[in-house]
Amino acid sequence: MPTALSRNALLVKYFAQVYAGIPRKHLVKFIYEADVLAREYLGRPLSTFTYRKDAYGPYDPAIKEAVQELIAAGHVEEKRDRWVVGWGEWEGAYMRLMDQHHPVAFNFDLGESAVLDYVVTNYLDMPFKEFLHDVIYETLPMKAAGPKGSRLPMELSDHAGTRKVGFHLDEVLSAEEAGRRGEFITLSAFVAELRAQAPA
């Protein structure tokens, strides 16, 4: 029987599936953005990563453990790509994750799935520098970040989106799902329920 994957490994697997050959440095930023949005609209993160301010935005070295967990289970492989700046003056390498197309059971609920879908739809094809500067660096935790190496105050994002729109994403999605099943409620009852559960 296959070993159950950790939540962090499942998130890495998810992005490896939707972004063929995803660079590891991109991977962290996509999961970070999903965590920020989940905190804003669901009141909780998707991962258990503890982000710190790095030279190029949020980072947690634990991402390597999640990747290794997937490699050990045969779900992904790492590919090292070399690159050169100028006329061979400087050479480096970056790691890409190659999904091995083995199915897994994702345990994301409706709200979590909606957040992940939003990140994929809106940011996966965005030029990475633009994504960093216009999205990642503009998040509340990054704006409030201290010096390099300091912990990002992720809690600043908690319910920030809910306070703006006035309702919980979970409740809206659950109501839509109930509607598809034919379990209808009146609009007034639905709005009253949303307002009752919104944070003060």
C-alpha cells in the first residue's frame, strides 16, 4: 500500500503536475501565493511551510524535504539545467521537477481547490519577474517583512480577503455545491448565514 504523502508534498505534486518541468524556485513562490490567498479567504494556510525573507522573496528550506519525499515515492524526478551568462563568464544551474504521472489522491477541500485553481489560472503563465514584483512582493507578509532571514508575518493575511468582500469563500462554494445537488436555500437565508459567520 502506497505511503500517504504529507500536505506539503501534495502541494508540490500538484504544481509539478500542472507545470511541466517547474523550476524549484518558482515552486516555492506559487505555494506561498496559494498560502496567502488561503489565509485571506479561508482563514488558514494550505501548507505547513514557515516562510522567511530570502534574497528573491519568501522561502522555506523545508521545500527540499517535500521534494525528496516525492522523489523517494517515485512521483517526481529532479533535472539539473545549466545556464551561462555572457561568453562563459559565469555558469550556474537550477533544478526542475519532472512529474512522473503517477496518480495521487489529493485531499484538498472545495475552498482549497478553488485557491489552487485561481493561482494556476492567473499566475502560471505570467512572466516570473512580473509575478514576483507585481504579486509576491505586494502581499501583506512581504510588505511587512524585516531583514533577510526574518520570519514572514503570514498571520497578517488571515481573513483579509473575507473582510473586503464580506463573506467566506467556503460558504459560497458549499452553497454552489448544494445548488448543483438540488439542495436550494433562499437568498436571504444564505446572506444572513454568511454575515453571521463573517469576522467582526
